[in-house]
Amino acid sequence: WIDPVVSFSAPNAPEATLATTPPPKRFNFADVRRRAEVLASQPFQMPSHALPDFLKGLDYDQYRDIRFRAEKGLWRAEGLPFEIQFAPLGFLFAQPVIINIVGDGESKPVEYANDLFDYGKNKVPDNLPKDLGFAGFKVLYPLHTDSHYDEVAVFLGASYFRAVGQKQNYGISVRGLAIDTGLPKPEEFPWFREFWLEKPNKDATELTVYALLDSQSLTGAYRFAIKPGVATQIEVKASLFVRDKVQKLGIAPLTSMFLHGALNERFFDDFRPQVHDSDGLLMATGNGEWIWRPLNNPQRLRISAYQDNNPRGFGLLQRDRDFDDYQDMEARYHSRPSIWVEPQGDWGKGTVQLIEIPSNAERYDNIAAFWTPEKPVEAGQQLEFNYRLFFFLDLPNLSPGGRTLTSRVGAGGAGEVQSERRRFVIDFGGETLAKLADDAPVAAVVSASTGQIQNVVVHKNPYTNGWRLSFELLPQADNPSELRCFLKLGNDVLTETWSYQWTVAR
């Protein structure tokens, strides 16, 4: 047998050989897609993997004490712009995943070894299996200086992954997919069962990761192009193959935490003024409207759905960047990233859904947001979704008009005792608003689904160089009310639409 590559370079090689010999097969997204399609044609099988008691019994702090040995990082010795560190099994992460490396077009699995990890103060049994496997992996890149590699992304647990840009701390998470989230039945958690990491070249500024997703209802092939930076970007390509009918499908699901903030009407015995990873949901609708929905920690489960056709984007944002509003030097909530989802192509009709779950502790993620298609998801369907994710502290041009700076609520009325009225105060800011004269005839459009809107006042706020809108809601008994408002000058809309669901706080 003669190596065809050698024969091609021979001076007397016949031209027919060049024309008829196919090039070597290179691993790419099509390979993962074929695997997902074949897997969807088979019944779902939950992997049977018994985690050793030593790892199963670890608590949060014990698990964190297990560290990957940095000197053993993938590609570290080669001086490539990206490094990979693998995550150990244990605690909540009981399901091993297969991790492969793609180099020169070929895929090879990463070999596991116990000595890749430093188990810290944990007492490691002598009979720890030598083929445990990994729970996930972390991506490192010189984000701030060329001499230091920072952790920029992590894929760990079910289909969860997180990323950060410059000067950001981990907070909000993304999932590959959400199934039946917020329904009166158990949620289904798809998981990435296998990954392929494409080896970068020495000048690479992005890393390509492929993933095979599996669950009872469907399978999926994913491609992630990770581009670290001031605002880290991840381009996502997803091909889904449906096994069984899905009642509620969540595309580009975001998961965050909101305990209490400026708009909260519940009392929290906390020295910190605010505690949250995100403070609002921003949406750019297909018809050009920008909507800001402040988050809340409600007394009861709350699900909001915003209908749209071909959305331009949505995201959970942390707009308040003032340390004084958090006073938390450890959690540093003021530097948690915002995430913006930018659909590529037309997504059709559907809803942006926001789920707010009552919570009494900051360790629980109680906020979820995602896109749900209007068309039912039936068995045998194939679905394609492409989108970009942006992880940022601020994107100044994201919302082109006046943006909501703060939202507050308190007792209304003229000092009446136990008044039923609720006063809302919203500050808007932005370059256009700042340029308006103090006496500009700025007007407010305010509406409520129930109750009465009274005492609407709009005026320039010299302390923010923006404009402040205040109004009172006279509730209709204990009925919740959907509130909406925005500022305008003549026929010109000046701000995004502020949208909020008010409910009695008791």
C-alpha cells in the first residue's frame, strides 16, 4: 500500500490519481450532526454510572477543594493561546462526559488519570477507580495580559455553561436547551454527553467546541465558537432532532439569580442594599420596540410571556454597576456579566418567556428567560437555531433610545396612613435625553391592565442628567396589574418601554 500523499508529490504521478483520490476525511460539525440524528432514532437510555461514595458525599466546599493541576493543562506546553483544564466528578456533578480533541482533522479522546487533580484536604480512598472520567472542562485565555491565562468559560453540569469578558466575575449561566421549564410537572434536563475541542493554531483568537446533547425528548448537535474579549462572544449553531413531542421548548435559555433590589416590596434582613446577578430582562422585538422588564423575587411563581415575530434579541442584564448599591466585596455583584442573545436568521413567531421563582437565599438560581417557538414541537421534527451570545458589563449602543436606569416603588398618596396607592418612580437616561432642554415638553404614556393610573409627573433629573417619570397606581382590589410606560416628545418615542407586573406584596 502506498501513502496517497506521497504519491501525489511524485514527479511522475498520473493526473488520474489526483482526480480520483478523495482528500482525507476531516472531523467537522456534520459528524456531530449525524451522531445526533442517529441517536434520536434510538430509545433514550440514561447512562448507568455509579459514582464512588467518596465523590458522591462531597459538599460544596469539599468539591471546590479538588483542583486540576495547572501544569497539566491541555496545550500548555505548546504555548497555544488557549488552555483547557478538566473538571472532576463529585458533589452535584455525577455524570461523566466524553471529551475529545480534534487535531489535524482527527478526533481522539482525552485520557483520564487521577493524578491530574489535587484533592486538597479531602481523604482520598486507596481504591479510587482509574477510569472515573471528567465532569466537564474550563477554557483559559490571556484575557487581560499576555502573561496570564484567565478562565473565560466553563462547561459543567447538564447543558450549562458560563463565560466572562474583561473585568467580569461569573454569575449568570446559559443552557444548551430548556424543556418543560415552568410547567406543573418535572422539568427535563438535557445534557451534553460528549464534547470535541478543536485544537487552535498559535495565532487563534477563538476556540471551536462541538457538543452532542441528549435527553428523553430529543438530541442535538452544537457548535460553539468562543471569542474572548472585553465583551466575550459565543456563536452557537444548534441542530435538534426530536424523539417525542415537547410541550414547551426553551431556546437559548438564561439562568440567573435575583434576591432583592430597588423595586422590591418584600423585606429582607440584609446589610446589602441589593443582591442579584441580573436586574432586568431586555427585549428587542421584531417590530423595533425595546422593552425593559425589571426583575422581582415574587411571593408566588410568576411566568410572563412576551409575544413576538422574528425577535431581534433578548437578554438578562445587570445594569446597575455601582458598588454602593451592593456593598458586597466578596460576591462583587456589580461586576457580574449581562448576557444578550442575538438570533441569526428568522426564528418566526413565539414568545420570550420570563420565569421568576420565589427564593429566600442567594445561592438559588430563581430566574430563567428563553425563547419558545409558537409551533408545536412534534416527534420526528428537525429544528435549526443559530444565535450569538454576548457577555458584557455594558454595551452602550445596545438600546438606542433612553434606557431605564432605576425603578423604585413605595407608598403613594399625600401621606395617608396605610394608603392603598403605590407610587412608581422610573429614571431614564441616555445621550438623547441628556441633550433635551429642562423645559422640553416631554410626555409620558402610562397604562395599567387593572386599577387606575393617577398623578403622572415627568421632569428633568439634574442628578442623573436624565428624566424621571413618577405615577401612582390605585389597585383594583388584590388584582395584579400589568404596567407599561415610556417617554415621548411629540410623536417621537424617546425611551424603551418599561414593563412590570405588579402584585400585592403579602
